[in-house]
Amino acid sequence: MVRQELVARHPDGLPGKWLTPEDLAELDFFKGTKRAFKIKTATNFAPTAGKPEPGIKAAVRREYQKGDVLFHAGDYGSTAFLLLEGTALATIPERAQAVPVAGRTPRSLDFLGRMFGRRARPTSGGDAAAAGRLGIGEVSAYASLACEAPPPEQLLRPGDVFGVDSCINFYPREATVVAAERCVVVEMLRSVLDTVRDAGSASEQVNSRYRTAAIRWQLRQSGLFRSLSEEQLERLALASELLTNDSEAVRDDAIYGEGQPADAFFLVRSGTVKLSQVKAGGELIFGYLGRGSAFGFENLLPSRETPPLRLRCLSHPTLFPELDLGARTTFGRAASCEVIFPRGETGIGRKHCKIEERDGEFYLTDLESVNSTLLNGERIQQAAITAGDRITVVDYLFELTRAPRPTAAAAAPPRFASARALDNVEIVRIDAASLASLAQENPRLLEVLTEVGQQLEAAIYQRTSAQRSLDSELVGLNLYNSQNTLLIDLDRCTRCDECVKACSDAHGGVARFTRDGPRFGRYLVTMACRSCTDPKCMIGCPVGSIRRRGSLEIQIEDWCIGCERCANQCPFGNINMVERPALAAAAGPPSMQATVCDLCAGYDRPNCVYACPHDAAIRVNPSAFLSAADLG
Amino acid sequence: MLINSDHTPWLAATVIVTSAATASYIYYVEVTPYGPSGGSWPGIAYGIIGTSFMVIAGLLAARKKVRTWRLGSAQLWMKMHLWLGLLAVPFILFHSGFRLGGPLTLTLMVLFTVVTLSGIFGLVLQQFLPTMMTARVPLETLRSQIDHVAAGLSADAYELVASVVGPLAEASEEQARLAAEEEVQKARPANWKQIARQRPAATQPPDAGPLRELYLTEVRPYLNRRPLDSRPGPDFRQLMIIASDEWRGKVEKLVRICEESRQLGVQLRLHAWLHHWLFVHAPLSFTLFVLTAFHVVLALRY
Amino acid sequence: MRSSKDLAKRLRFDRFPALDTFRRRFFVVGAVAALVGFGVWLGFTSLFGKRQYLPGPVSQNHATFGAQCENCHAIPFASVQDEACLHCHATRTHSPFVARDAACRDCHVEHRRVEVFLSVSSRTCVDCHGSLESKRPGGPAVQASITTFAAHPEFTPLRPGHHDEAAIRFNHKLHLTSDRMPPEQPRLVCASCHLPQSDGKLMQPIVFERHCRRCHPQQVPGPVGGIEAPHRDPAVIRDELIARLLVLGVDNAETIFQGTQGTLPGIRPRPPIDDSRSLREYQAKWVEKLESQLYAPFDERQPLLEHNKYCFLCHVQEGTRAPGELARVVKTNIPARWLVRGEFSHRRHDTLRCQVCHAASEGSERTSDVNLPPRQLCQNCHTEDATRSAGTACMLCHFYHDTSKDAALRACRRMELPLGLLIGNELPSAHGGPESAIASPAPCTPTPSELRSAD
């Protein structure tokens, strides 16, 4: 699709004035970048033949009136904004937006009424506010929490740079920005922003501002801290730092190791973190946490270790002291037992019964005794026992209670599992002591943290082994990052290639995906763009032609210069270089261009799925789908 | 298409329509003095309905030419093709009054039967062949790329063996392919599609004679066999026993390469089963349509 | 597990989406197949011509122009019209009161089996006669709903209120059981008087000379011997009497007019029998005398034969006769054919004895008795049970086309159709089969008005 559009899509379609390198050089913000821009002039700012405007609009100056919306939270965007004049307000929506995904086509009883509806309106990210389907690692936005007060607005002033997160990480916009009065902004593509971050004199400013803003926005966006006042939030922000893979605290992508003292609490801002334990037989992976998740609750929650059961004899308290049950407790007259009965009790066997601990549960087993063992008055062969149960061995009555918790909390309890960054991460690290003191001040915060921590436990630590191995496979295929990809059910696919033909029909004769790829059960994960949450392909595009415009799909604009960087960086080989027929374009057109699946953005739904006669092609969020699917 | 519960509404509709048609046919047969005839009004009605079902079913081929037009999804069309095609059978039978008629109508009936049966045959195949292919060919690739991939496997095998025993003049095609690949890769060094190839060894180790021999006598001919069939590859057990630690790993890779080649042969065979029935079904349906057109016009004319 | 990037390295991506060999071959084969279809049609056209479109064979009758479809299918995209049939076949009507006109093709269906064309299914009859609409004022003349033979109404002569209205006196029982028969024929049987016509269908009419005269000669005593009165009109009888009297008078003049004068001993002289002065007087006198005997009115006294010797033993006199007048005889109006609307063939039933159907005649003493079998009797053999029936097709007895108005048809020799052909079981043979009655000119179906023409 050869379309040259505005740099960012505005709902009201405001035009702007295209800026040249000279224009930019006049701004303080861009000081020191002139040389860098010079290199990029030919590509970033080259005018089209015969037209006054530059062909590639890498930077544009816009004006907004009071009340105009610059962008909505949840929109996709690939640009950053520099506020030149005026003020704007940034607000965070109540719930974190989940990424909209295209699901399976409905049961096709849609009759031929929908004829010739070739080009319907494109999918937009903003309306999918209610779509809550989340993939692996995305913990829902703590929906059980009631929002105490509407989140505060943040004032943006001239000289502030905002929207950087989306520009760099390609996540949907975090906040809604509205002009508070007449504003003038410079909207720039990533290639322009990178120039400033790398080489400009403003780079340090931009980077540190980014870090500061990132921490604060993340704290606000996470529902955990809604109950804090502004002042408390600020204190918390000051006690936090932004960790990336390059940070000193993160060595070899390890955030913390198992057994280390738990001295911090973490929020995942982008990327994926793996929680695991190393056992003798291998690595036991508990789960993967993605953007929006929190982890490191050890210092806030009671110890995960199950307090042991305590055995008390009711009938003969003097004969048997209280005993904390260990892995194995044997009852009998033999001297090797842990609970030894007097030798004169002939009714009790040498080894009468035993209590074993297995997987955190305790089990009472009768060892073929003559006079049997009673649990709560009933004869049993083997049964699970818990606090409150009573065991009777002939004339002896025992009771089980929970050992009391250690009263003094450890200064820093050990980490239950190790946390490791799987890819490029940005993590907000909050000092545990500050958080604890805040929690004492604000009981609501403690409540929230406890509740969320328990939810997290349930979600992560109590996953079954089947679920865990599934997660591992998904990670092995890098599917945890993917938001929407084409899966083919191999039990239905007759290998007729209709999907490929439809794709090429819809894209001018070049198919955008390959009907081959790794397999997951009976599903084939095709080599079609997976709409990753943090797309590697977009990093470093010299002309900013690969981007997300306003919705999930990745587009490569026609000003791609064929440098192959995106193709090389895609971990799955989903971007292909294709020869572009020589069209009229000035100054030596590139002969190769990158192509990628664009989710059939100009159509009402993807053509591959539409054209499969055997109902074998589906477009889903792979990790969510495959976790729940019957893999045959 | 896999027949599953998605088809229930279509199956129900088909059963209902067939029952209604059968009931009306029985009544018609009872009532007409001289027995059913294609030219009577009910006979013509059956004929029109049956033919229109056939035509709609046949439009599937045309639909596939304009895949991206929103005329109803491919799944809808496939289900329509299937069920309307089946529904046409009773209607055409009723239209004919279960009589074969003259030469033209006899030919039509024969063609119709063959087309329908071949379609059902293909449908039956589609119920289990895809699963079979998935199970038997884990190393499946694209049908149109099998030649390329198979040649790639030959080149891989040569690369492995040459890295032990040195260059082999007999393997000229493989050498040419590797050389061409190297040229392309040199032209675009930054491109990610670089495959790092091992260079041929300078000298052959003394114990690698059997490897060279097996490669030249069995492995290479096997990998280069055309047409690709599914016979098992060469037996590497002897070689594995006498292989030295140096190059045993490469023999294991050779085993995998031969296994992949065998699987490609299996894929070809299963693919043929899955698709070649179409060469009967579709062309004969065109013949059927041409002759049906003649029949419709001329039977009505007379 | 092979990653997708590894896979991507092995494939070539410069071919999207070239038409692969399968699709190319497919296109070629498809085009060839369509052409083959066209070729098949051409082949059929050259081999069979238009006969390739036949839905079934043309019947034998029409086989001569089997491939010239336009002979019947003259109008494109329309059914066969009656005009096409009438090119060769004469117009045939059914009834002037037909409310729903049937076209030829409604009953005569071509393109079934070779022999099916001529057999008309009873269902087509029932199509109209199942619920008959008639333009006849006063409604249809036949029962409005006849669907099967079981539902067929009673034959008209046998319906209540119907009698044999013939003006003749005849007692079947008497004749069949009489003991006054001559020794050479001690008993009369049905076939003594009732013989079938040469076409075997109906019985020959009773003819006095053949069937009655031998026992009932009309011999009146004349002057000398007897004079047999011919079985003719009274006027003719009179003429005959006069002539015969003259002859007798001439031949026996002496005996009649002179008498005998004792020519031999012991022989008394006889007086003359007649003393008329003139021949004319003689004739007139004797005619009157004879006629008064002949035309003696019917005497009811039993036994009838004793008291009634001549004409009015059987015939009915009209009015009275004054002496000298000619008697007037009521026209007998003996029906020559009882079942008017249907065809009956005695020959087809000649395996049955007369009494099986005409049992009534053995006890019939009155002329007014109708000695025909009721329809129920027919149903004993012509049952609805298809496996053992002699057939219940309408066409067995009834004929659709009314040929009464068509003189040409009436005059023609009507080939009797073999039964098998009527019900579609047999092929018509070239010469009409052994049962055809080409030889003798059989009258075509008589009209109702002609029915009473016999004697």
C-alpha cells in the first residue's frame, strides 16, 4: 500500500508544517544535532520531485487549541512530542488498556449480503478499551481494586518531551494528553528523537527526564498505588530507580537470585521477566511476567513456607511433648520411631502408623496395625491430615495444630525464586524499606499489596506442571511476546496455499507471510508478523518507516530505503526484502523494500483467514490461545 | 474440510430439504399417470433446483479467482459447495425419474456421478490425511519449495562430508550450489540469511574412507533421487560403529538429513493423494457444465 | 525445535506467488476438459443427430421419423401441440360437453418404452372422470365421479327403473325348458338363437326366419292347404296373401270353385269351397278371412300357444283393427346393443358359458327382463387386485375418441386392436395380428341414435 500520510494520525486531521533540519536546528532542544541530521537529510527530509514539501515528514510542527486531544491512552503511535509553547495535561486512564487482538472469524453463516465491502475502516486501538484478553505475563489491571479517586493530572510545560515511551518501546500511549491552552508542539519520528538521545546536547536531559517520567508514570499507572497521596507518591518515586539490562544492578540479565534477601519490590514497565527455581533435576520455571506486572512480594507477604503442623497429645500430655512434624513421623513401640509408646502397650504395634509430608501436605498412613488407627474417630488406612485433626492410637489421643508463625519478621526474607530478564526490560525498582514504611502509614496500601500478592501467588506459583511446561514451550518459541499471529490448524489444513494466494492478491502480488514455521502441538506458527509487544524490528530504522500508526499492525511505509535492518533484527525472519518495481521516484529509488504482514489493515479482516476454505487459519494472541487450546 | 459440529446446521438443512423433496417426489410419482418425467412441471422444477445447486457449487472455482472480494468467506463457500453439491444429487435423480434417457442424458448422469463421487472421495481424504501428514512429516516444508529444500539438503550433506574427507569432484551440483550461495552472501554481508558453511578439509583422515564411500555410493544418490520417493535412506549403523569421535557427530547429522529427505518423499506422496483427485473432480465438472448447458437449452427447446 | 529464522534461511523468497506446477496443469486440464465436453456434444451430434436429446426411445409407430423432432416438437420451447398430431391423425373428439380440454399429449405419452405410446393409462381417464365437470346443461350424463372399476356405476340397462322396452313378447324360460320341441332338437340352448357377429363382439340380431320360423311358422289355412304369411309388414302380407290366393285359386280351381261331383264310389261330392263370382271377390273374401286369423288379437288365456297362433302371439298390436284394415304392429325396437358407452366382446369371453353371465335368462319369463349380468358379476374377474385380475383399465371397455360424427371413420374398416396393445403389453404386429378383423366389414361404433336400427 503506497500511501504517504501524515506522520501521526490525528482524529481531527490537523495539518502541520513540515520542518527541515534548519528549522529544527533553531530549537534549543536540537542543539548539537545538526551534523547528525546532515547525514540523515537525504533520507529523512528529502523533498519529493517537484513538490515544495519534503517527501518524508520526519518532524512536523503542529498547533492545538484548548481542549484538543493530542492522543488517547491506548492509541498506538510512533512519535514523540516536544512542547514548545503552551501547557497540556496528561491523565492516566482508570484501567490499563489491553492490546486488542483479532480473533477467530465467527461461524461463517454470514450470507452473501456483505458484498464488495473491500475497504472498510481500519481497526483502531482506541476502541478496544474493553477487550481484556491478555497474554502470558500480562497480569490484569488489578480489577478487583476499587479506584479511590480519579488519578491526578500531570501538567506538561514548554520544554517537556512526552510520548517517548511509545516512540521508543512501541507500546500504546500511556496517557491521554489534552491541550490546556493553545499549544505548539514538534512531533517527531523515532529517527529524529534517537538523534537527540544519541548525540544532542539535550540527550542527557532527555534521558534523565525520560527516566524520571517513566518511574512516575509507571507508579501512577499501576493500580497498586492509587491510595497514595501525591506526596507519598513522590516519596515513593524518589525511592525508586529505573532498571534496564545495562544497569549496574542487573548483571547478566539477572535481577535477583534465589535466596538473596528481599530488599526491593519491582514493577515491570516493559519486557519480560522469568521467575524460576533451580532444582537438582533442572530449572523449575514458575512463570513469566510482562508489562504491568509486579513481583518481589516476599518482603510484604508472610513466608511462603507452610508452617509445620504440631502434634500434641491430649490424653497423655506428660508422656509426649509437643512435636513439630517433619518429613516423616512414625508412631510405634519400636525405638526407631519418632513417637515411641511404652513397651507395655501390646495393643500398639511396633510400627503402628506414620505421618509423611508430601508436596506440602501431611498424610497419615496406618502401617497394618492390629488395632488400627483412627482419624477423628474413623478408621483409616491413609488420609490427609491438617490442623485440627485428632488421631487416636488405641488409648492415646493426639491433636494437630499449626505451629505459630514466627512473630518477628525477618529483616529481609530470602527470595523464593530468582528473577531474570528474558529480553530488553525496563523495571521500576522500589526500595523495600520505603515501601514498608509507607505501607505502615497507609493501611489501605498494605491491604492492596497483600491482596495482589496473593493473586500473583495463585497465578504464578500454583500453576500446574502442565501449564508450566506449556509456558516454557511458548517461551522457547518466543511466543510470549507475540500479540497476534497466524496459526494454522494442521489437522484441517490441506496445504492448498489459498491463504498465501489471498495474501498476495491483497498485497499487489507479494505474499507477506510464509506458510511454514515451528509447530506447537497441532498448530503451525506461521512466519507472519507476530505484532510483538516490544518489536525488535523497529529498533534503529534510519528513516522511521517501520512503525505502528494507530493500531496493532506494523506497517512499513513506502519510504523504506531497503537497508535490511528490520529484516535482520526480526528474530523470526518474518520480514522479507522484495524487489520494488521501479516507480517514478527521485534520486535513485531503492530497489529492495522490506515487506511485513500488516494484519490487512485496509480490510475488515485478514485475508488469510477469510480465504481458507477449510477453516484452518486463525489469527489469535498465540500465548493466550495456545495456553487454552486443545493441542490434539 | 473437516466435518465437525460446525456443519450441523448445514447437515440439518440438507436432511430437511432432502426429506421434503423425497416426499414431494413420492407424491408426484403416485399422481402422474405415466410415471415421472423430466419434462413435466415437477420434473422441470427438480431439474432447475438441482442445476442451480450444481451451478452454485461450481462457482467455487470462480470465487477463488477473486479471493479478496468480500463475497462471503471461503469457509462459507466451501460448506456451500459441499452441501449444495450433495443436495443436488437427490434433485437430479428426481428430475431424471431414475431413468437414464438418451445418449446425452446418460453421459450427463455418468459425469455427474463421477464428479460427485470424486468430490466425496476428496472430502473423505481431507478428514484424515492432514493429520497423517502432520504426524508422519514433522519436517514438512512448502510443496513448491521441496525441490529447493531437497537440493539444500544435498548441499548440506556434501558440506558435512567434505569437511571431513575433503572436496569431492563427483558432487559438482552441490559444489556449484554452495559456491553460488557464498557469492550471494558475500554481496550482502549484513543480511541475516547468512549460513556459515564449513570448509572442505584439506586432507582426508585415514579412517574416513568408509564415510566417503558410503556418501558416494549411497547417501548422495539417495539425496539426489528424483522423483523424491519415500523409501528409507541408507543404513548408517555400520558407519556409526566405526566412526571416530571426530566425525561421528557429522554422521549423526547425515542421518538426520537423510531422514528429512525421506520425509520430503512422504510429503510428496501424501500431498499427491490430497490434491490429485482434483484433476478428476474439477475438469470433469467443467465438462459436465458444458454438456448440462446443452441439455438445458435443447431439452427445453424440444 | 527449529526456529522460524532457521527455516526462513532455507527457503527461497523470490518466487511469490508463482503459479506452481499444480495450478498450471490444473488450468490446462480444465480447459481441455471443457473442450472435451464440447467435443462430446459434437460427437453425439454427428453420431446421433437430434436423437442424442431423446429422454427415451420413440415408440415404434413413430419410429419412421424418429430423428426429425420438429415433426412433433414444432414450436421451440413449447410442448407438442395438437396440430402436429393432426397432420397425420384425424380429429378425434370425446364429448361435446367436455369442460377441460385434453391435448393429445396428455394421454398419448411418447418417449417411454417403445411400446408404451399407445396404451393410455386409466389415470388419465380418472383425471377428468374422477370429478367430472361438464358443460352439458343439467350436469353430466354419466356419474360424476368414477375413479376405479369398483366405483363404476351399474350398467344403465340394469339400473332400477330400466326395463327391456321391446314391443315383443318372449319368454326365455319357456323356450329353454319347453318339452314341445321336435325330436331332432329336443332342447333349445342359448346358441340356438344367439350367435355372435363375425367380429365376435356382439350377438347377431334375432331374425325371425332364422331363429323363430321353424317352430312358429305363420301358416294360415287357405282354401286349399296352408298359406305361410311372410314375416313382413301387414301390407306386404296382404299382397302376398292376395298373390298366393290367386295362385292357389288358379292351381286348384276345380277344388275351390267347382267342387267335386262324386267321381268315385263312396266319395261324397264336395261342394265348392268358395262361391265367389270373381277372382277378386275370392281374394278379398279369403284375405279378410285369413287376416282375421292372422291378426287375431292377443288372447291372454293360457296356454298362450293354444290361444294365440299368429302375429300377436309375440307382436304387440297398435290400437284395434276393424275388419278389412291392415293391422298396425308396434315397432319391436329390440335393442341390438345394450351397453352403449362401452365395448363388449363376446369372443374375448367365449371361454365362459352363457349361463355364467346370463343366468337371469333361465328364469326370465317376461320380455321386460334385462338378462344382462350386473356390473358386480364383471368385477368377479375384473377385480382391483392387480395380480389376479382380468384387468380394470378403462380402456378395456371404453374408447375415448368419439368417432360417431366422423363419417369417414365410421365407414372405415376399423381394425380391432389386440387386447395386449390396449393395455400396453404387446407390440403391434405388421398385419394387425390374428385377431384383427380386416376381412369382414364390421360396422364402426354405432351412434346412440343408430342403436335401435336392428329389425
